Amino acid sequence: MVIEKLETLETSLKSVLGELEDLRQSRSDLQSQVEQARSEALSASETVNGRDEEIAKLREENTRLQDERNEVRDRVERILNHLPSE
């Protein structure tokens, strides 16, 4: 009877140890997935920051070009206003 109980206990312990190993493997897999997700998030964040910087530069350039266009238009209008009419 004691031997049967010990065998049952051994079987139960093997089962629990197997489950524990499965849990450890799952934890390791999840940890790898979390690290991969963090890496992807960091990469995406860097990409977004780079795009934000590029957008800011393009906006500055656009403003500069609009100012230049306005200045040229004003000069042309002044020149046209000073031309003798026929």
C-alpha cells in the first residue's frame, strides 16, 4: 500500500514537474516575444521621430519658399505698376 502511494506520488510529481517545465518554456517564449515587441516599438518610435523631424524641416522649407514667392510677386507687381502703359 505504501509503495502504491509512493508510486502515485511519483507520478503526480512527474506530472507537476512536466507542467512546471512547460510553464518555464512558455514564460521564456513570452519573454522573447515581449523583447521582440519592445525592439519593434523602439524601431517604430525612432522612425516616427525621424519622420517628425523631416516634417518639421519640410514645413520650414515650405514657409521659406512661400515667403520667397510672396516677395517675388510683390517685386513683379511693383515693376508692372511702374511700367508705362501704352
